[in-house]
Amino acid sequence: NAKTAEVLLNLRGAQLLGKVGPFKKSDAIFNHVEKSDYTLSQVAAIDDSSANITTLAKIRDRGGVAVGFRVNDANAFKEARIPVLRGEDLRPFAEIVADPAKIRQYCETWGIEA
């Protein structure tokens, strides 16, 4: 909803930190979801690496939001049907999380259903 997007867009001091150390991202996500009693349909994920496409696809296939950002292999994301955020601004991702119908507005979808 609009309130969620507003909260996400106004996080003061929020920043991307880059690499956080060696761990398997998919295990971390799926373990957290399981332990927290969430479902993948409640997950929103954004990633730049084609190495994590399987994780993004699983989230998408289970009803969650999965988007690429500044991807390292656009063809891999296209083949996997993972939408890629246009531009350099992450703020539209918050709007997509609040309203997944906005994927087409902010992402390259290569004509596929997102």
C-alpha cells in the first residue's frame, strides 16, 4: 500500500553495504522465512547477480516479488523471466513491494508477464 512505500522510501540512514561476508544467500532467505513463519509470497527480493537467479525465481514462483537491479548478466535475467529495475534509483523497488502491479512501470520485463 502507499503507506508501506512511504515508510520504505523514508528510511533515514539506510544504505547498501555491499558484501557482508561468505554465506549462501538462498539458505539465509529460506531459513529465515521458515523460522519466522512467513511464506515466500510475503518476500520481496532484489539482486544484481545471475548466481542468485534460482533464488529469485523460487520467490517469484511462490508469489513473492523478485527483481534484478544493475544486473551483471541481463540475458540470464531475461531467460529466467526476472524483471530488472530500470535506472540507478532503488526507490521504485519500494513502490513495487507495496504494489507489485507497478513492475511493468519500473522494470524491463522483455514483454513477458511479470
